[in-house]
Amino acid sequence: MSGDTENNVWPLPKFYFTVTGLPSTVSFQEVTGLETEVTPIEYRHGDSPSFYPIKMPGLGKVGNVTLRKGIFVNDTALWDWFNQIKMNTIARQTIVVSLLDETAAPKMVWTLNNAFPMKVTGTDLKSEGNEVAVESLELAFETMTIAAP
């Protein structure tokens, strides 16, 4: 029957999320690049009857994460953090991206360990445009953990 609530399990929408751990409070409109992978190692010993190598999991690696947000008057938080890079030193942060449910409770959490800013990109400017000015921050990090609290 339609309207039954027996199996009321739905995927989470991706538009309700938070990003915490930055040096200041910032709200983002988009987060991309939450990915990790393992590079395979190929090996074949000399007397193997198979003429193909076997594949084993090797070192893990992560990509970069890009955060995008609207530009507000006197809001230089991303630039201020990026500008702290001096002589290859920067205060690394643990960045937490949480996907929230309708009650604002985190349901999926990505933790980016030892993150630091790599790139800040300002908005494009168009005299005939009708869009919001958006800037982006690209983060490098060492490891990522994923949890479903």
C-alpha cells in the first residue's frame, strides 16, 4: 500500500553539512574531494605458472579537498590562515566534515588529519553577471578517517 512506513530508510541528502576545525568559524556551500585510495603493488615471482602478476594493496593516498564559500564584507578568514605559511611552516589543523540529518545530528563524519591550506582562489568577476562571489580553499592533508557515529 502506498503511504506505509514499514521500510522508512532513506539516503541522506548532501546539502546539510558542517565543516569544523578551521582557525575561525566559516560556513561553506560546497566540499569536494573527500577521497582516499590504495595504490596496488604488482608482483610476480620467477617460477609462477601464471604469466600475470598478482596484485596486493600498497600505500594509501588521499587527494586534496576543496571548500567553497560566498565572499562577505571584511571576511578574510581563509586568506589569513593561508597567509600564515612562512618558510614552509604552518599550523596544521584537524578538519571535520559532518553530513547531518534533519535534526542536525552528524550521520557521516570525514576527519582530515594534519590539514593545511595549499591554495586560495578568489571569485571570477563579470560586470554582466548575476551570481554570488565565491572563493575557494584547497586543503592538503595526510590521512582521512570516515565514521558513522
